Amino acid sequence: MRALLAGLLAMATTAAAQAEPLLARQRLPDVTSMGAMVAVEGYALFFGGSTSRDVTSQQVLMIDPATGDAWDFGHLPTGMRYQAAAATDMDIYLFGGVHVGEKRRQWSIRATAEAPESLPVYDVFQLVDERFARRTAGAAAVGNEIVLGGGGVLEPGRRSCVDGMVRTSSFMAFDTVTGDMTELPPLPIGREGAIAAIDDTVWVVGGFDGCRAINRVWMISRGEAGWDSEWTDFGLLPAPVSAHALTAADDELFLFGDYEQLDRVWRIDTVGLTVHEIPESGYFPRRHAAAATIGDRIVVAGGNSSTNASRRVRYYDAIEVFSVEGLRAASAPLGPLRPAPPLEEGR
């Protein structure tokens, strides 16, 4: 009987440990915010970012999703922050971004060989296209296509409420095999922020339109006949959200951080169209982090914060590894996505 009880206790302890959302916390080599991250070869690759307001980083780091350990994996040709990133089986694409205040174009980082211990080796080359010149856009891979949407762009005579850029609604697909670029139906609103792909669908959650955070969810899909002719509006989130990290796991979207509510962690069920909060996730409160899903784990790295009083920005070196199942187990329903009124004219 004692052996049976001990076995049951051990099983319960193991199940509880497996259900913990936060599995590991490590540190980047330096405080970094506004970097980009993709999942490749069973690892997370973290690119660039800012180590302070006026310094952009060239770092490329490989992060082990089993432990959160990170090591140097090379350098970009130039320091970059606010870039969008997505990866196919063989290529990683970094779009746009800012280098010490200057807009840049697209870097394509291509896997060319296998290194010892099965780690990929990458060459770097540049594809120049003015349509890539934007900051804080969203990018995601759908098959052999990389979709790129939104972001801040310079347009003569126009500016937003907060800076000299406007947020574009441009949405396009780049075929990584043929090199063709296809203009797709524009986003329902000009915005900046992350996007995520689930199979042949692309999801846009919140974002920033240049004046305010957005509280809507949209989706577009690719079928046998091609991309949808318009976006599907799935309604309103419980609150506006921007400056968040976004990644997909199975049929769910996981959102980390927010410009104002730094400790926000949400799980969005794209089948049931419901939103769940995860108040006990263990996420260190911050915004402008980067996230990627590797198997049943999610890696979140970097980020910053500021107080409304001082507006002094603090940069962080946090790396966190979360269990997808643990996040699900710790989530509590906030409710369904609510019906949305028509967008205001000009938005």
C-alpha cells in the first residue's frame, strides 16, 4: 500500500511539474529589446534588437528550448531593430527594420550546409526592394511563401500621432522559390505589430495604428485557388493590445506583453474564438519581446518597459521557456471575441 501511495504521489508530482507554465529562465548576453525570433532546426534564433535607445545590435543568438541557454551564432551585417522575421525550411528572412534611426531593407539568411552537431550554417545576402522598407511589420511563413504586412513607413507630408511615420495596410506574399512578390488584399487598417500563421491561415491580433492600440482580430487564408479576396473580421478582443510578442501553437495563438499592461499573457483559441488570460504564467512583465514556438515549448526573449511618470526605458536580458501545455492548464477564460462594429472612416 505504501508503495502504491508513493507511486501515486510521484505521478501527481510529475503531472504538476509538467503543468507548470514556466520551465526555464536564462539571460541574454546583453539587455536587448525589439529583436526578432524564428524557429529553425529545433532551436530559436534571435536577431538584432537594441541594447539601448541609440544602439542597435548585430547579434545572432541560438537558444535551446530545452534549457533556455543561448550562445553566439554569428552577426548580421549591420545592427538592426524593429525587423520582421519568418523562416521556411531552408531560409530565414528578416524584413525592414531600423539601424540607428535609418530605415533598412531586407536581409535573407540562407542555410547552406550542415555544421558539426547538426547545427545549420548560414550565408547572408541582401534582396533589395523598396516595398520591404518598413519597421515593426509582421511576417509569417505559409508553405513556401513569406507574408509581410503592415509596419511604419515614410510618406511625404504624412505623419502619425507619435512620430514621423504612417502605418501602412500593405500586405504581400513573397514566393521564396520563384522570387515573385504578390500584392494581397490590404490589412483592414494600417497597423504595426506581429502576425502569426496557423497552417494556411494568417492571423492579425491587435497592433498599433500610429495613434492608438487596436483591439480586433482578423484572419486571411490561402486555399487551392489562392488567397482570400478579403479579410475575415473575427471581432473585438477584451482590450486593445500592442507591442506584444505573438506565436502560434496548434490551433491557438499565445500573446506575451503589451505596451501598457506589461504582464499580459493571453491564449486565443482560433477554433472556439475565445480569449483566455494566464495570470500565473511566470512571464516577466515587459513589452517588445520576441517569441517563437519550438515543438511543445515557447521561447520568449528580450523586451523593455517604462513608467508613465519618467518615460525612461529599461531594457531586459530575459529568456523564458514556457510549456504550451502548462500555459493551457494555467489559463482562465476571459470570454469570446465580441462582435465588432464597422471600422471608423479613415481607420
